[in-house]
Amino acid sequence: MTTGSCCTVHPIAAERLGPVLRSTNTTISPANHGRRTSTRSTPQADLLVVGHISTGDPSTPSAEAMAVSDGRIVGIGSRSDVDGLTGPSTTIVAPDGVVIPGLVEPHMHIWASLLNLDWLDLSHEACPTFDDVVSALRSAVGGAAPGEPLMAKQFDPSLYPGEPVLTRDLLDRISPDRSVVVVNASLHYMYANSTALAAAGVTDTTPDPPGGTFGRVDGRLNGVIGEVPAMMALMAAVPMPTSDQITDGVRRILDAAARRGVTSLREAATGTLGGVGELALLHQINGSRRLPVRVSTAQFSIMGDRTPSEVAAAWRDADVTPFSGDDMVRADAWKVVTDGSNQGRSGYFLQPYLGEESGGKANWTPEGLRDVLEVGLSDGWQVMVHTNGDAAVEFALCAMEDLLPHHPAGDLRHRFEHVSFSTDDQLTRMAAAGISPSFLMNHVYFWGAAFRDTILGPERAQRLDRVASAYAAGMRPSLHSDYTVTEIHPLLSARTAVQRRLQADGTVLNPAECVSPDQALAAITTHAAWQIHADDRGSLGVGQRADFAVVSDDPWASDPDGWPEITVSETYLDGTPAYQG
Ligand SMILES: [Zn+2]
């Protein structure tokens, strides 16, 4: 979890990863692993899956056999329903578990997540109390080679009573001789011990850089480092990743998604750090060995100081056009970010934050926003607009309402991301404009209490993640993780959509917005697939791709309370193994 927003590029990530990514090949070379041609006049299955199959299709919810030919489902139902489709060459598989459609993660970040992949996780999820933070640091220090710096991430003091700080003295007691650097989840602060400060050459007399601070008490460094210009001094002592490490990191992130049953996902800001090279690298990695998860990319509308038109031209020049690529890596959307993070108090609200005079601000002028959206719409992209606060939703919606009549939408399925706070009127207008929401559902679970108690107050907090209202307005909502804001774990998101329980105190935040189990599961399967233009995924039926997961229990037939504990033993893409646990 982070109180920053993964939809925007953090300068530290840009500084550390950008040069490596920009130096990679920029030729887009699709691998076409999945594209096979069949000369058969009648389909004969090359794979027969037998057992407990939960289809995700409410009209035919379960089956006992599924026949697959050339990666597509050619028959599904009882054993006798598919008997005529099999032959001597058919491979029969009887998975040890329940077969469900592969889950779809419609908004996550690969590139922004690579920098700290191997850092110690001090998130509230990993460390529910401040004592847990201290013990996690102690055991990591004890378990590592001397001299190796310990980097830790996602420490979020706002989620602990009294907002405790990791001071230099405390970190020195944990590790007197090994460098320790902890990054705050907001990405605005770092905490360092004496060894780390010395390695970076920062002393009591080092002047603060413009825009940054080395915290001091009575002239002595206290180890609290504020803002990027000062944080960069500490990061300079950390080695840059190599391109092999980046490649390995991409596979690890996708493996972790597969481990949660995901077979398709959307990378929600491609090109933020390395431009076109990021997409080229994904194709290259997939070309060397098929990825474990299909990746749909949203091309980021900002690259350095280029204008939106110049960014669009850069993508076109690389032959990146809507739906270009292959079955594994496909370019599908144009990403625009209108505001920041609500828990970081940089989301854009109609009313001020609790106890403050400001409700945040937009990232664009109205003209600038219309321009960047216009550029994406003109090139035929699905637009994917980050809107966190209710003023951001209004801002983006007004612009889209102005623009869409000039760009007949066809079937582009434009999306608003997070839509964390919205009004009834906004949801009605989004539905009318053909825009659907994707919710970062675990905002409720992890930050619901913080929104209620300290950030927005009890009344506004009720309006967090209004999935039931989105359904009532006639839309097809999806749920996402915004990884690394939260872990990729669709079944945890779905449980939160059903229960809206707060991790902090177990209370329910606005029961009127709870959805049914079927609605929550549709939001991580069929609706999420629809939002990434993958209508042949998200459910198991004739003509669909054989993308499925083998799991320990059937979510469509079990209590949502237990969904997050359901384990995944295997996933398949086009009927061939993609991940094995
Ligand atoms: Zn994002």
C-alpha cells in the first residue's frame, strides 16, 4: 500500500529505472505464441478437462467436463455433452481442485513496482502494529550479510496509533552497523540510521537541498529525510538495477498475479519511465518465454516534457495503435491522470479535506485536460482516466461530455479509474456517457477508517467506492488492486465489495453499497474482461479462450468470508499450463 498514487511517476523510480528502460530495444516485436491456425473442419478436442468446473456464467454455472481445441473451449457441460468432441489424441486432465475462469486484474502497475520489489515490506498488511514493524526490521537485519544495506518500503505511520516515527536513534538500536533505509508509504519521507547517513555523506552540517530536508533536533540529524531532493542523496548509495534484474522482476510480478488466479491484467501506465521501450521489453520477455499472464497495456499520455500530441506520435511511430500487439501483450488504452491520492490528500475534492482549507487540485487546466483526452480519442484509443476525488470525477466527466459527441465511441468502453468518491448525479452521467468505473476496492478495507476519522469525516467516507450504486446506474464496474498500492488479490477485493468491512475496527462502511457475491465476482471476471476488451475471457463457455485457474474452493458456491484464503494450484492460458504453484 502507498499513499502515493501508482498512476503517477515518482521521481525516484524515474531516476533509478528510467535510464535502464530507455536503453532497451524499442522495436515492438509481437511473439504470437497464442495464434494458431486450425485446418480441422470439425473441432476435435486436444484437451479435455474433467472435474468440478465453475463457469462464472450465471446461465450455466457448473459443468463436469470442458473440451478445448486450439486454445478455445469447444464444448462444456456433462461428460456426455462433450463425448463426441474427443478422440484418441485428446489429453485428459482431471485437476485436483475446482476449475474457475481465470481472474482479470484490470488496473495494476508493473514498471512503478519494480524499484522496490526486493525491499522489506513494512506495509500495514505485513505489519499490523508498530511493534511488528520494529521486529520485522530486527529480523531482517539479523538475517542479512554484513555490509549489505537494508532497504524497506511501505511504512505508513498514519495507520498506527500516535503516528510513530522511525528515528535515527531507534534504527541505530535495531542496526548499529548495517545501513538501514526505510521509505514511507507516501514516498515523501525516508528514515535512515547513522550508518546509512554516513554512507551517503550526510552529516549534521550538510545543508538541506532546495525542496528537501535532513531532519535535525538541536542541530543533530534525527534520520528523518523529507522529499525527493534529500531522499536522492540516500538513494545514490543504492545500486541501479540491471536490465536482467528488470526482466526478472517483470516475471516475478506476473507470477505473483498468477498465484492469485489471474490470467489477464491491465498495466495501467505503460511508458511512464522508459517510453516505448517498456512495451518493447514486454514483447521481448514474452518472446523468449511466454508470460504467465496476458498483459493489456494503457499507454501513458505523459513522457517527459513532450506535449500530448508528441507522446501520441511517439506511440504511433512505434506502430503502437489501438489493439495492436498479439494475444499475450496488446496495447489497448490511453491513460490520463487528473488528480492525486485521496489518502495522500492530493485527490481533488468538491469540499475541503477535514480540518483543511483545500480540497486538493487537478493535475490539468480544463483546456489541457480536453487536449490530452482529445489526442487519445482522435487516435481511436479507449481512454482510461484516473479520477480519485469527486471534483476530479466532475472535471473529467465534463470534459468527456464535451468531447464524446465529436468522437462516436463505437465500442471503446471508456473507463474512469478509482472513482473513489462520486455523487449520484455523476454516476448517472457516467452511465449515460458510456463510461464505466473501476474501483480500487481495498481503499475501503485498508483506509476506510482513516477516511472516516481523519481525512474526510464520517459523512463523506460513506461515499467511498460505490459499487452497488454503479450497478444500480446500469454500469459494469470492475475491481482492481492498483498494485503496488495494494497487493494483487482479486478475491480479497471481491470480499471487500461484498462486506465493506474495515480492517481497523471490523465495522461496515455504508452497508447500502455492499454488492451480492455474484456481482462482486463478475467485477473481477466478466466485467473486468469486458473493460479490457477481452470478451473471450472471464467466463468458461463455448468459443471462449481456455484461460482458467485451479483453486481450492469454488468462490461462486462458498462464503465470501473465506474467499481470500482460497489457494491457486495452477493456471492455464489457451488450455496450456501458465503457472504451477
Ligand atoms: Zn494506478
